[in-house]
Amino acid sequence: MTYGNAVEFPGASQHTPGYLLGGPISVPQASTLTHLGVIAKSGGPHVILALYSDTAGEPDRLVAFTPATSMTAGAMEMPVTSTPLAPGVYWIMGVYDADASIGIDESDAAAPVRYLSQSFSDPLPDPLPPAFSYAGQAFNYYIRVAE
């Protein structure tokens, strides 16, 4: 079972390195997280994906993350330590070590995005400090869970 944006969007993003960026996903029932996923439009760069809890509509505590992984075009599911998830909203975010492209959907002008400056080689922040925000983009980030 997957939650998030696991069906490839036709659009291709232009992600620059040095930013941790992503959006919210809903987990409707208690689940066990097994993988973090992204649908890449091209290979080459390395990605680290992170899942954060939500507090008052903002990303907060680091729940799980992947090791730096070389991207290949198409769906990529990276295993993480099995982690129980309560129902609710989570934020899935990615950071890249070079210009990267993943699936993007710009059809919902209200789709929330959060981002902050993050060096690829630095540890992921926990908790996430207050992030910058804009709206209008959803990304091909998702999670795989066991139920």
C-alpha cells in the first residue's frame, strides 16, 4: 500500500541542490512505514528523502530518512527502518546533490510546499526549523507501508 503521489505526474520538476523541499501526505490509518519513494524523471544525482511529522500544519520531527541514493529514471522505493505511523499528516521532503528532476503537478494552486536551505552533506534537521512556504506544486513523493 502506498500513500502520497505514487502515480507519475507528466510534468518534470527542476530541483536545485542545497534545498530540503517537499509537501504533505495523508496516512488514513495506522500503518508501518517500510519505504520512502520518489518518481525521478532522470538519473544521475543523489537524493536523500525524509519523512517528518506534522505539528499545526508544519513539518516538525524527523520520522525516517533514506541514505544518499543514486537516482535512476522511474519509480524508486528506498527501504527505511520499519516505523509505526499513526494516522495523520506527514511531510515528505527531498534534498539533492546536483540539479535533479522528478514528477511535478502544478494543477492545484493551493498545494502546500515547505523548503529550507540544506547542504546535502549535513545531517537532516530534527526538529525541522521554521520553513519557507509557497503553494501550487505537488511532487512525486510517496511512502510504502505494511498494514
